[in-house]
Amino acid sequence: MFAHRNFILLVSMLLIAALAAPAAAQKCKGGKSNYDPSAEKTVSGTVEKIDEKDCQGRCGGGQGACLGIHLWLATGDKTYEIHVGPKHFLDASSFELAQGDEVSIIGSPVPGDEDNALIARQINRDSETLTLRDEGGAPEWRGGRRGRNRS
């Protein structure tokens, strides 16, 4: 009976781990390996919402815990979830995003959610530009040209 109970416990733990892993992976998918420059597109619209998400340490630079900024952009016919970048990177720039802003975003579709989500490379608002990634998709917060992230 003891062995049977341990077997059930082990199977239950493996099942929970298998179900939890994909859910955790969906929180923030903005790494360089997910950015496809050949699939880039530009979307323009109004910022409906700005949120912070747990990116599970994928910000680079030894940051450990990482909050990623996501925004929802209404383009008229649909709303995109935009993976912007780490909160610490945006906080260090002087580019502030707000609900109601009219912006244009260059980005690459998020693998697995190509029709609804983009990983941002550049955000344009009026005469301001925030560069988040280089043209190859490498994040600026991982030692890129940090001093040239805004023009």
C-alpha cells in the first residue's frame, strides 16, 4: 500500500509539473531567439492598456527577477498585445508610455500567437522613437547601444 501511494504521488507531481511548464512559458516570450526580423510588421493605433508581467528572469544582465512591460494596442480592426521590454530598461529611458497614446510599433510576431501579439523592436510617437532591439532583434538592454535608445 505504501508503494502504491508513493507511485500515485509521483505520477501526480509529474502531471502537475507537465501542466505548469507551458503556462509559465507563456508569461513573457520576448527573448532574441523569438524575434524574427524577416517577419517584421508595423502596426499603428492607440494604447489601450499598459501592464507589467513576470518574465521569469529573461531580461538578461543578471537581473534575476524581471518585470516586462506589455501594452495592448487597438488598431481599429483588432487589438495586439505588444511585448515591449523590461521595466528597468524603460524606467532608465525618458520615453514614457501612457494609455491613450497614439503610437506606431515595428515588431515581430510572438511565436505561437502570431496573429495577436508582437515583440516590439521600435516604438514611435510623434517625433520620439524608442529603440528596444537592433535590426537583428538583439535586445538593447543586454548591452546594446544603450545610449542611443531614444532620438
